[in-house]
Amino acid sequence: MRLTLDTYAALQSPIHRWWPRTKLVGLGLLMLGFSSVRQIQLIPVCLLVTAVLYLLSGLPWSFLRSRLRYPGLFLLGIVIALPLLSGNTLLWQWGPIAIRQEGLIAMGLIAGRFLSIVTLGMMLLGTTPLLTLIDTLVSLGLPPLMAEMALLAYRYLFDMAELLSHLRQAMRLRGFKPVGTPHSWQQLAAVIGTLLIRSYEQSERIYKAMRLRGYANSRKTLYQIKGWGQTPDIAALGLCATIALTLIGLQTIT
């Protein structure tokens, strides 16, 4: 199971060279602007801006495709029913199946905003090393305790993924097949319970080990991400802020 987020963080694209502070704030403003879109006519603008930024990042499409797979399937299960159930204006009907205009518009809005925002988030994580990103968040006011919790969670997430892989392999060797029967659901619930118990026990061991080594969250965190970069970094931040404010302003006008 692959959980690494910064596999391509060592590339030298314009997005990779963007100063972390301005990149985090700029992409965050774009996400805020995209989330405010309520008009289907503006969705192509969001997708175009996202596509241009992703091309500038130099990240392979396989990186995005692999990370959109599961959330995309979840979203598809939600929005695919909107044209069939939402709205009153019929566009097409065949027997009991009817496609409605309002549902199609809602589906386009949700899918477009989701794709744009998630792509920007994956691009931020994919072009910035995790330690640099956490350092940037601390420099912007994130409490050091939350930063350390995030680093520990990311570190031991790999152990939990490896444990889950071992549990799944053991179940397959014992002839388990997920056929959707109540018995198979009980077995899956038992595996999830085992994983939760082991993760809790491991967290207790880690906490005791850190306390024995003198950890008390009393040291002052020193971060290296300072300032807002050079002129191109600030100009890119200004461009992102302009796009975001324009999108938000268009919603308030209409």
C-alpha cells in the first residue's frame, strides 16, 4: 500500500520552486475561491486554472490518477443519482428513468469543484516535502504540538498500512473471500477491530517511550520558512488572490 505523498517533491518545476509560504497561501486562496462557485458557467474556469497549474508542476498524471481513484469512486456514487432524483425540468425520460436539468447542473458543480480543489491539494502535497509543509504551517501559526502530532501520525501510518497488508494476506491464505455475506462482514469487522486495538496499544508504547526520553513539549520550535519569497513568488500569490477574489465577487454580484 503506497501512502507516500511527496514522491515527486524533488522535481524542479515552477510550482516546486515556489516559496512554501506563498504557495500554501496562494493555493489555499484558490481552493477557497473554487469552493464559493455556485454558477455552472464558472466551472470551466476553475478546471482550466487547475489544469494549467498542474501542468506547470511537472507532476505525472499517474500521480493524480492514483490518488483520485478512491475519493472519485465515492463522489461518483453520490453525484450519479442527482440527475435522476433532483429537479423538476425533464430533459430525457425512458420509462421510470428520467434525467433532470437541475440535477445535471448540481452534478457538474459538485464534480467540478471537487476535482479542482482535490487536484490543488494533491499538487501542494506532491510538490512540497512534508517536513517543509509542516514547517510552513508552524511559521503561519500552527501550534507546535499539532505539528508534532501530524508528523507522528504520518510516520506510523506506514506501520498501520503494513499491518493491514499482513492481516489481509493472512485472511486470503485462510480462504477468506469478500462475497458480501453476513459472515464475511463479521470477519472484516474483526480485522478492523484488531487493527484499531493494535494501533492504540502502539500509541501507548510510543507515548511512554517519549516520556522516558524526556519529551514534554516544552522546547521552542524553530522554523526555517520565513518571509514570503522573492518577487515572482509574491506575484504568483497576487495572481492566485486575484482569481479567488474575482470568483467570490462574481457570486456576490449575481
